[in-house]
Amino acid sequence: MTTSFSIASEMYCCIVKEQKTVLVVNDTAYAIWNAITNAAEEKRDITTEEIATSLCAQYSLGDDQFEEICKDVDGTLSAFFNASFLIYADK
């Protein structure tokens, strides 16, 4: 079970109770986390590109920034994996 709550302006704390893990993230990482958890609740896959497209729309970013946003999403996903918030699963 994951609990998320705001702890300061544009900073969020995500807690995974089973792992006794806490990760403080910024607004963008929180949006990425929400995209992942929403997709999981809907039992569908989500790609880096889909998340980046959503972020570009949310923050009114141009197409010229898309590749950089994809890299940022990948970096954030790596942090989630390193913190064991996400695990690789075979289909």
C-alpha cells in the first residue's frame, strides 16, 4: 500500500508501508507516479512517451522539449526502481 501526501509547496512524500520506505519527490515526479499508479489501477501498460506527452500538455511545453522530458521521465522511473517503489514484472 502506498500513501502520498503533500509536505510542502510542490513537494510530496510517498510512503510504501510494506517496505517502510519514504521518498520525497517534486511535483513532476509526483505526476509521473500518479500516471503509473492510475495505469496500474486500470490494468493497462503505460510508456515513457505517454507520460512525457501528458507532462508536456500539463506544463505547456513545446515539441522541441519532448526528448528531454522523456529522459527526465526515464530518470525518475530509475529512481522509483532504485527505491523499490517499482519492480520489474514478467508478463
